[in-house]
Amino acid sequence: LVGDQWSHDVLLHQLLVAGFFYD
């Protein structure tokens, strides 16, 4: 579903941002 894909992209983005700031 489009909504599921959007949610996945947002979660992935949050993980990347968290990894960038907390690395």
C-alpha cells in the first residue's frame, strides 16, 4: 500500500537521522 510505503520511508529517514546525530 502507498500509506505503508510512506510510513516505511519515514521510519527509515528517522533511523538515518538518529544514526547521524547519535553516531
